[in-house]
Amino acid sequence: MLKSPYTAAGVALRWLYDQRIRTPAILDVGRYFPGASDFSDQWEGLRNEALNIGGQLEQIPRFHEIMKQQTAISANDGRDWRVFVAKAYGTGVESNLAKCPLLASLLKHHPDVISASFSYLAPGKHIPLHRGPFRGIIRYHLGLSMPLDDSGALGATLWIDRRPYRLGNGETLLWDDTYPHEVLNATNHVRIALLLDVWRREMPADIAVFSRVLIAIMGIIARIKPSAFNGWR
């Protein structure tokens, strides 16, 4: 089967970065994202904003409605993965930022955060195994409303490179999403997390320049078509 241009580009990008960057799946927060505590310290306020926005959940686009290339992992099981985008590839989505002033303020002080969104996983939602294409950024996960299963245990699992992680409210993880990963919300409640894509520090100089060019190109696309990220369509 022929690969789509998006998939082929992702494979090529991962190959290029794999030649120059060799880091594990889970990364040290203090080394790679020293400003992370500014977000985790405010997790309750961020949760309140996410819950308020989520009160009109049907108005938030599903991930594959934002990026049709993600249909295989977003529309795979008939259960929703909705994403409220506040910032995309360095470009703020002003209409959405106005709905989350605390997050907007934090982002203003952390320009190394390239993209930011609230992620809403429906009960029973499974995001199948996949890999991100671009190692020039790393993913910061902050649990905001992490539901429990019927036994009272954390019921949403994020597998990264075959290892399971179950984040509670206010707990964080910094990781490389080019490693294989999947998610299952095995509860009867919506799982809400803050997802940040953070500029990767300590890249070789030429790879850093290349990464900035790629992000700039994607930022131009985001500015041309901001309605694609708008939570109130």
C-alpha cells in the first residue's frame, strides 16, 4: 500500500532526526523544560478553565476536524477526541485564548511553548498506537481532570514505548511523541489534559535551524487558516 504524503514525510523526518538526536522516550523536565512548574503550579486554575470550556463540549472540534490526516487515530472508534487549541505552531488562536486567560498569560511568558491545547477524551476512547513525526518539539502532559475507574483507581492509561503511565490531577510527564504511544480512557468520564509542545533544547545547530524553519512554515499555515483551530465554529 502506498503511503500518504503526510505519512511519508513523517517517516522521512523521523529518520533525519534519529540520525542526530538520541534521547529516551521520557525526558527530564528540569533539563528540557525548566518553566514547567509555572504550569503545574497553576493546574487547578487551568482545570477550571478547561472545565468551563468543556461545558460546551460539542462546540469543540474533534482532532480529525482540525487535521484530517489524524482521522485514523481520532475517528477510529466512534468516540470523541476533542481538542481546544489555544496556540498552534507559534501562532496564538486569539478567540480561544480569550476563553482561557490564565493559560494565555502563562503562554505569554513561555515562548518556548510552540503549541498548547486542552485535550478531551470521551469515556471509552482509545487512541491507537501511532508516532508523531517531528522530534524538534517535545510533549508536556499535565493532568487536569483525570477520571477514576469503578475500582477507584486512575482509569486512563498512556502507553509510551510500551510502558504504561497513569497521571493523576496535577501530575506531569515530559516525553518524545515520536516514540510509539497510545491512550485508553477506560472510565465513564471525560479525561482532560493540558498538552504543550515545547521547543527541544540542546539540538545540533543545523537541526535547530531546520526545526525553526519547519515550525515557521506551519505557523504561516496556521495564520492563513485560523478558523481550523477555532473551538466555537
